[in-house]
Amino acid sequence: MNHWHTICSVNDLVPNTGVCALVADQQVAIFNCTRTGLLYAISNRDPISNANILSRGIIGSVDNKPYVASPLYKQHFNLETGECLEDSSYQVNVYAVREHHGQVQVRVANAVAA
């Protein structure tokens, strides 16, 4: 099942930085990107270093596409597709995210609503 999980108030998100939330035993990195005006949610696990650190990465854009740079090895992951810019054999999960009545919500497949 797909359920929306409330993470925090949209006002709790610092623009252009990430936060990490545990949703259905999965670490999800959530970003509020002012360049696009959108929220993004991806897996927090960097598949290259196998560390849960992407929420601490720096967001920016390459060719007008939003990316987060991993804090360890600096690979860039597309916030819309999850694909690694430097090596397309690496990818992170992308999750549906929305603002609903001022709250940030993430939808994770097979998660059970609390």
C-alpha cells in the first residue's frame, strides 16, 4: 500500500538544505529547493559510499536540473530521477512528496500508515 506520512511543517524546512526522516524503516532525504520552488524526496543512502548522508549534501542544478552532491565523494544525484550524473549505473530511490495543509508528506511504497 502507498500511504502519505507527515514529516514536518513546511516552515520547518530550511530552504536549499535537506533533512532526513525515517519512513517505514527507510531513511528519506527531503529537500526544499527554492530554485525550482519544489519539494524533493530521495533515499538518504549514498549508493557509492553506502552511508546515509545525502540529506547533508549541497543542492544545486546542472543543465537546469536539480541535483544533490554527496558530501563524501561529491557525486551528483538528480532529485527528480535519482540518477547519478557521473555514473548512470548508480541511482537512488525517488519518493513522492507533497505539501498538504502546510505539512510535508512523503509516500513510500509498502509503508503502513501510523
